[in-house]
Amino acid sequence: MLTVAYLANRFPSAVEPYVVDEIEELRRRGVRVIAGSVRKPVMDDVSESKCGAEIVLRPLRGIILLRAIWLGVRQWRRISPPIRRAVFRGDERPLKRMKALVHTGLGAYYAVLLQGRGIEHIHVHHGYFGSWIAMVAARLLGVEFSMTLHGSDLLLHETYLDVKLESCAFCLTISEYNRAYILKRYPDVDAKKVVMARLGVEVSATAALPMPRLKTKETSFTILAVGRLHVVKDHAFLIKACALLQHQGVSFDCLIAGEGPERRNLQSLIRASGLEDRVALLGHVAHQGVESWYDRSDVVVLTSRSEGIPLVLMEAMARGKIVLAPEITGIPELVTAGKTGFLYEAGSLNKFVARLLFIRSLIQAPRHPDSTPYISSGARQLDRVRHAAQTHILQNFNSSKNLELFANLFLQRVASQAESLPNANFVLQQI
């Protein structure tokens, strides 16, 4: 039985359901997966998740830390190349170099926790510091490692990514945009080991489109945003747009589902903008509960500064909702402007608001003299967009299909690496 260690920064995590899905798919294929988490998981996420972490690195235990230091000393030659790069080369600031050394220690700590478990490969999700930990542990154990890159970990926080890409056996990434970015930014990386592996959501081939909602100019226009309250998600941009809508006399409601460190700042901005009756921060909403908010919305918006290909857009489109998102990174691979959704120029508040008003105009139904509303041609145009969006998700972002492709790709790559390095794993040789 193939034994794989799978590491995430925090596992399980409600905002990263794809990690659980990938682990479960590998286990269905007969792979023994040892799930690991760098940080202690949040209890709410543990109670909601289908599986938990077998290994949690932090908080550290003294005896394991001493063993990790001794392992690092004994296997110094294995980990000295990335350490020399982190300390003596590149243009990173001293603080980042110090963090790399700390994470090297965590990598040795992780390796100690994995010893004796028959690990043949280590995979890590995201290119943040957890990938450095996985890389060091793999070197110390004499096995290969791989990683999955998403959005911010590649586009905003790519510290030492050159080392990680050079060291990894293969790299999965979730969009063609990301793959092209990697190969352009790191031209020395072997293009064959950078592979696109799309994420997906649950979809039904028989799912029906929601019935067109009869709207008039007097009816409130409902905007929904779903995502963690983090600066990179830029919900402040959405609140500023709502202030412009209010200034123009538009009747609307804006619902923001999610929790995070930006809550207090967003609450202050809502009060300062006089939007207490228009904008609601819903807090954390369990995945099952989000559907009712989708049903209430007219448009699902995304205002992030950086993204991979967001699951929230996939979920909304699979449910037949109109989406509006910035034209950045891999999002145009999901949202084709005017066909499967709508895009706006990132950072342009006026263009974002204009696009919202355009969507609202398509939804609104003019009245007959007898005051009976009917479905307008604009609403029918939106129905065509909804249908195209659902079809696109079904064909290209179907979680069942894409998980199967992920597992096939992963197992083929791991098997080929095992064949090319039959004597590399000194841990396995001792079993």
C-alpha cells in the first residue's frame, strides 16, 4: 500500500474543503494518507469535517524538538543546499531568512513525527511556509515531495518559491494562468513537472435553473459576497461601491457571509458610510447554510485583489446565479464576460458599480398599463447566462470528475518517481 503524508497549514479548514476531498479520493484509491496540520485546527472546523489531522506540528513538544535537531545534524548534507540559499543568496530581508531557518527546524520536527510510518511521498497544499516544512522533511526522509499552488501563495507570497519548485518532484496548480505565470517567472523550472489540476464543486446534470424573479424598479436588488474577511478579499471595495449605489438612490441589500480579521474595520466603514440598514455582515455561515443566501441573491460578487479560481464563484454558477468578478488571474477561465457571468476591471470602483447597475437593469421587469409584471428580455438574457454557467461548471469544474483526474495524475507521478528513485527512501529500506 502506498503511504503518503499530506500537509496543510491548518487542517481541516472550512474554507479549504478541497484538501479533505483530495485526501478522501486518494484513500478511496487504496492510498494510506497521513493527514498533517502545521497549526492546531479550529474546533468548529474539526467537528464539521469528514476527517482530521493525524499529525499536528504546533504546539511543539520538547523531546520531539531535541530529536529533530539531532536528525538535522545527522542529515546535514540533505538540507544544507536550501539553507545556504535561504541564508546567503537572493534578496530576501533578514526577517524572512530567519523565518526560513525556523521553518527548517519545523521540517525536521515533521520528519521525526513521520519516521517509522513508511512514508513514500509528501504532498503539501499551498506554497506558504508549510511547503518549506514539507520540502525539508522530504529531504531528511529521503523521499520526494510535491505541492499544489493556488493564488496568493504564488502571486503575492512567493518567498523561496524558486527553491521549492526546483526541489519538488512535481507541482500542481489550479489554472492555466498560474501555470503560465510559473513558467514565465521561473524559466529554469522543467515545464513537464508543472501541471494544471482544476478544483471543482458538486454539480448535478439534472439541476434546474431557478425561476426568473419578477423585479421592478421598486424592488430591492440583493448583492451577496461569500468569503473570509481578509484584506486580500477587499470587502472594503464592495462597501465603498454600496455607498455609491446609495448616493445614486438605488434600492439594494448587500450581504457579506464570512468571518475574519477585517470584521472590525469593515464594521467601522459601514457605520461611517451610513450603510447599517443596507450592508449586513453575516459572520461565519456553515456550508449547508450558504445555499439559502444564494437563493436570496440577485448577483454574487467577488472583489478580491488576488485569487486562484474561487470556489464561491463555481458554487454560485452551479446554482444558476449571476456572478460578477474582477478580470484577474485565472478567473476568466471560469467567467466568460457576458456568457457565463460578468467581469469588471480590477480596482475600478466606477466600472464595478456600472456593471452592477447593468445587471440590475436586466433583471428589472417593466410594467404593463395594468401593472402586471412580466419577464423582460433582459431577464431572459440572464437566463441564457445562467444556463451557460451551469453547463461550464458541469463540464469543466465538476468536483467528482476533477478529483478523479487529480488522483490519476498524482498516482502516476508518484509511481514514476518511485521507479526512477528505487533506493532513495532510506526509511523504507529499514522496515
